[in-house]
Amino acid sequence: MRVTGRVGAHDLSFAGYTAAESSHSSNVTTSNPLDVPFLPFLSFESELDWVGAQAKDSWHWSTINSVVLGFDFEKVTSVSRSYTRTGDRTSPFSANSNKRTAGFYVENTLKLRDGRTVVAVGGRVDRITTETVDTPLKTNFTPSETTFTIFNPSLGIKHELVEGLRAHFAVGRAFIPAEASMLTGFTTTVVSGRTQISQGNPDLKPERSTSFDIGAEWTRPTTRFDVTAFRTVVKDRFISNVVVSNPAPPDPIILSVTNGLDAHISGLDVEAEQRLGGRVGVFANATHYFARKERLATGAEQDILNVPLNTVRAGVDVDFGRLSGRVSGRYVQGRRDNDFNTPGFPIIDYENLTVVDASVTYRLVRQHAIVLAINNVFDAFYYEKLGYPLQGASFKVSYRLGF
């Protein structure tokens, strides 16, 4: 629910929300012959609940200055349950948990030279508490609570060099707190006949990053082109599936998650848009990484997992009044990630992928519309994680009403 209004020079908005998500996973195949008589069987369930509130004030406090400030709060509750092949409850990998986030932010925008130069300065303070709680059947951890408070500033500048050509620059900080599963997770699996234990690390620190980008944007009535170079440096990066112990069989392999020393990525974004008359437009954007490295606790560097070397998106928009549509494609090349089907989860090269999506909207009267969306039009086989293929061709019809 959202309420908006204007009081003097203040544009105010207040919002509250709640959401719930549940998932159920079943084993349908197995490498363990003892599982075969029970297939398929429910192996895991999870529930996520969100509740939150937001308040924002946008205030034009002078002819050249405006400020946006706000406060938000969110609580996320996570519950998970694991089952044996016989249907009995067993200890889940992750403890039940909740995460509470309270944040305050402010950003002032200064417009000079009739808006040809724009400077935005802001910051956000977050206080995040992650708590693990008593979990049925999970006895290999101690419920605990961890709280982080952090300030993240930001600065952005746009400056018109000549008519239609703007330079832009931005710098800012961010952070990611550890999830409960990273702190307390514990599970035992059998991979290709070898027992493997994956355990959490209660001493994890949050990831912290500093990013900046610089570029130029050229615009004309029917054309837009933007080139941006960027660099991000991350401290205390989370590194998953680190081998803690790899003794000779039959003793288990032990994996965990740890903070890496650092990581750095740098690359180039290119965006282009072109109108071809009043009804057709084409667009494309590409991201190329010059470097995408993370340093391990051993001092060695490796590629950041599942970050592709190149990503290209392109498409066509058409608009014939009541009828409009879009066809877009995505090409991803140069990924590396873990092979979760091999003991020790070695890092391998992933296959490149191409996926095409399409949508058509037919507007009825006023705010009414019917939308047909087709995802993965050509039913391509692809995955973000090897062994976990994503959905093939899918169709969705929806009815939209705006007010």
C-alpha cells in the first residue's frame, strides 16, 4: 500500500508491504541405490516472509537545490525444513533466521547553468541485524545475533560539454552482510560416492566495496549513445566452497565459506538506442570486463565466479498505437563457476548462452491492457548453475488495469 501527497514544497510518500514465498524441492533421480525405492520424494521446503515500511520526502528547498530523504525498515524471516527419503524430518542445512534492516538516506541535487551541470551528493546509514534462532532438529550450532552499522556516501556529476553531449562521473560505497546460511549452515552430502561436508563460518565479515565510473552520453531526438568505464574494488569478499580439509577417503571433504582478501573488477558499458521512424526503435547494450579477479586467503587470484567476460543485449520495440511489442535477446560468454556434480566442486568453464524473449501488449480502453509474454522463445537449454537448468519456453497472459 502506498500513500502520496504534497504539502507546500514537499512531495511525501509512505508505503507498507508484505510478501511471502514458499518452495518445495523433490529428488527425482539419485546416485544412491538406497534412495531408488522412494523416488520421487520431498527433500526440502523453505518459507520466506517479508514485511516493511518506507517513508520519503522530496523537498525543493531552493530554485537550484532539491533534497530527497527517507527512512525504511524491513524484516525478512526464513524457515527451512529437510526430509529423509522415508519422509522423516532431518536437520536442515541452514538455521531458521531473520534479518532486520533499518536505513536512513539523504541526497541533495544541485543544478547549475540552467541544468547543464548537475551535482548529486548523498549518503545512507544502515543498521542490519542478522539473527539465527532455535531450529527443530538442528543441534550443531548455537543461535546468535550479529549487528552491523555502516555509512555509505555517494557523489555523482553530470556536465554538458556541448549541446547534446554530457560527461558523467559517479563514486560510491556499498556493503553486503553475510546471510545466515553462510554463518551457520551445515550439511552432509555424497558426491560421486565421496562424503562431503559443507559448513558455515560464524566469523564472516561483511563485504565492502567502493565503485566509480566515468563516461559520456550523446543524445539527439532519435538517438542515444553512452559509453561508461567502471571499476569496483571489494574488500573481504565472500568465497564459497573453499576446501578446508581433503583427507584420504573414506574421511569426508570439508568445505566452508570465508572472506577473501580482496576483489576488483573493471570494464566498459556501451548503450545505444535508435528510433527508426515513429513506430520502430532498436536498442543494444554490451558489458565487457577487462579484469574480474578475487584474491583468496592463500594469496592466489582467481576469476570471480559466474561473472561473464562479455554480455550483449539487443532488441526491437514496435508501437502501433493500441498494439505494441518487444523482441530482445541476451548473449552471455566467458563464465566460470563450480561443478557441483564433482567431489570438491572444482571450477570449470561454463557454456555460452543465448536466450530470446518476446512480449506483445494490446491496449483496450483507457487503462486496460492484455499482455502476452513469451520467455525463452526458442526453448534454449541454459543454466546459471551447472546441474540446475532454467525454464524452457514459457508463455504468460496477463490482464493489466491501471488507476
